[in-house]
Amino acid sequence: MRTDPNPSLPDSILDHLDFSEIPDTQRVWELSAGYYSSEPSTEEFEQISKDMWPSIEHATRSQRGIWAPLTRVIPLKNAPLRDVVTWRGVAALAACIALILSVGITLTQQPTSVFAPFGEQITHELPDGSTVVLNSGTRIKYSKSFGDSARQLDLHEGEVYLNVEHGTIPFVVKSFDAETKVLGTSFNVRSWPDEINAATDVTVESGKVQVIPAGASDLAVTLTAGQSAKTQPNNQKPLVEEAPETSSENLTWINGAFKFSEQSIGNIAKEIERRYNVEIEFSSPELASVLVGVLKESPESAEEIISDICELNCNYRVTQDGFLLTPR
């Protein structure tokens, strides 16, 4: 929590202001810090405007029915007397409150963003009661109106396991090259745009889903429990895998296991980086393209996985921030 006596406006608010509006909004932000005895969240900032309206209405009443400049002292909730603020001029007060309202409305329209930091996996409940587990380094977002007329989850990058509540509104996961549409099921979506041969990989644990390549609804495929599909380049249909063991492998991360079959060392290294918050370098770019397999049910460290990968394919050494891999 900040204790700066002159707290500065966060970028999320500055982005929505004209230059001329900044001074008044800065003033209200500083008052807000006193109002809550600490610097407010954006949600609290919006609430302040609602709390202050009774005082504004009282201040603007006049026996002659006009708005006259005056000095108004507004007691602040949960603040000692020394923290009360003197407002000079109803016009300035009204202008500041109008800014609060406009900023608050804008902020409430911004999508909710959720990020799982490197080295962590988190579970998040969506407004409709569905749950999503985010693998390390995953970022998602969804609108404030999620569940009202649409249920769309944007998977910016990463891997998520979803348990979707049944409903009449289709649930859609949008990734960089596909949409996955369901009504109620449990499934996994993996989509890292920066990986070698990047593709969206969908695995269904229960129920039924539809995988639709971006801009090509005619190439959609339908999956049921135990099936998986991966998007393909050059306007091709997603490749459907029928093997239950493949589907099972794609879900192992939820239980802490680390399992990949015929995957490039480069992509596996990225997964290690995210899951253990380390950096992995390659002395040879070609090494990153070598295909390997790895299975660790409950690895205790990144080095344990790297040791298995390098047993037949490369050498490694520990660096200050992680590991350096070199050809054998």
C-alpha cells in the first residue's frame, strides 16, 4: 500500500483523460486517499462520487436559488478531523465529481484481465459460475458484462483448463488463431503464439466442443470426450487426435506433472521458463528445433526436467538466471 502524501494517478485513469482534465482529477485522487485512509482502488474511486453526492446537493442549495461560489467543508468517512478538505467553489467541486463519474464509467467498461505469474498456477471463477485454471504465464480477459448476452473469454496467450457451467448462452474461448465454442463441458485450451509451429491445441475431458479456425467457420471440427484437435496452417482443418492417451497427456499439467511427446526442445524450454520462472538460453538455434519427449510426474525443480531432456540430446550448465543448453 502506498503512503505517498501526494499519490499520483495510475496509468489506467490517465489513459482516459485529456491533458486539461488531469489537474482536477489529480486533486480528487488525493482527496480519495484521505477518504479511504489510503490510496483507493479504481472501484473505490468510482464509489467516492456516489458517496459525495448528498454533500454536493446540500452545498449547492441556496435560498436565492443560484449557485454561488462558497467554501464547503466535507467530512470524510473514516478520516480524522484534520483530514477534512475545504472546497473553494461549487463549480470546481461539480467539475471534479463529473470527472470521477466519467472516469468511473469508463473504467467499469474495461474488460477484466487475469494473469498467472511465472511459477504459479491460479484458479479463477467467472461471473457465470464457470471456473478456469490458468497455467503459469497465462493471460485471459473478459468483458464486465460477461454472462449477460455473451460468454466470451479471450485467451491472449497461455493454457487454461475450464469447467463450464451449462447455459443457453454459448461459451467461447478466443485464441490467436481459433475459437472454441461449448455449452457446458470440461476442456483444455493451449495457445502460445510465440512457440515454434504455434497453434491452438484443444482437449476435451467431458462434453462436446467445436473448434473453429479464425475466419474459416467452414473448417470447424467437433470434439467429444477423449479427443483433441490442433489448428493447422495454410487454411486446413484442425488435426483431430482420437487417442485417449494424448488427451490425458495434455491435461497432466493441472496435477503438477510435466509431460510432452515429440515436442521441440525450444517449446519445452518455454514451458519450463514459465512454470519455474527461470531463463533458458541456447548456444545453437538449431538445438531448439530438436524433437524430444519428457515425462516427470512430480518434478521438484527445473533442473530435474532439463537433465532428462539433455541426457541424449545436449549438455547444459547452470547460469545466474537459469540454464544454458549446448549441442552434445
